[in-house]
Amino acid sequence: MALINGMYITVQSESPSFPVSVTEQPVEKGINLIDHVQAQARTLSISGIIAGPKAAKTRADIISVKDKGQIVSYVGRNAFVGVITDFSTATDYTTADGMTFSMELREIRVAAASYVDTLPPPVKAQAAPIVNSGTKQTKGQDAGKDKGKGTGKDKDKDKDKDKDKVQQVKFKPGSKWNK
């Protein structure tokens, strides 16, 4: 008897596999040089029988777990934690109240979150905050009418008006720059 996520199954064979990946460099004579070995995900192939009055429910539960990609825990001759990557069943005359099955489990590694729950307070800029963006030149309706006409006094009045029209930059409420 073996257990997969608490469900009883009868396992006839277990075949664990521990593959590695190697990089090879060709040489002129002899065998290739191997300069790096990297472990791959381990796998466990099992086959056996699901039998008894709860055989159909056990089969449906295993298919549900496989389809959702849930991590399963298997305990038999070998202990294994991973996901089910392949599951198949067959029925024949030898098993009246169940079915034979074959399953492949694959080891996985789950990444942990790399963010921090709380952020530090906003860092104040080393430069003084911007309070205005300088003088803006506005184009009025009569700006092009007086070209070449009039005295220099009118031009001086226009310059004084432009100096009075300083527009300040407005920041959104709640912004760290809105003080």
C-alpha cells in the first residue's frame, strides 16, 4: 500500500530517476570535455492498481489534483513531493472493482516572493523643491497687430505685464512635493 495525498493506492513498481545535464566541448582526439554538470528535476514513475469501493472517487481526485497543478505528497517505498505530470488508467478483466494505473511525478521548486511588505518613508530630494517653472510667454490676441507701430513705451508696458503673469507649478493633493 502507498499513499498519495492521503489516498490509498496499491503500487506494483516505482522507478525514480535522477537526471543531470552536462555541457560538452569537442576536442580533436579522445572524448569530449565536460565542464559543467547541472541537476535536473527528479522524477518518479509508478504503476499499480486502484481498487475497492472508492476506486472511482480516488481516480477522480487524482485527476483533479493533476489538472489543478497541486503539489502532492507520495509515500511508498520512496517518499516524493512534486506534481503529477502524467496519469493514465486502464480497465480489463483482471481487476473487477478497480483499474490499473501509471503515473509520473516530477519534482518542482517554488520561488519565494522577493518583495517587502512595508516600504521605507519617501526619500527627500537633496535639491530644493520646484516652486515655479519660470516666466511663461503667453500669446495674446493683439500680439501681432502692433508690429512696427507705436512707441517704445507700449513695449515696456507689455514687458511689465508679462513679468506679472508668473505661473506656478501645481502639484496633486497628497503628493510629497505639495507642501
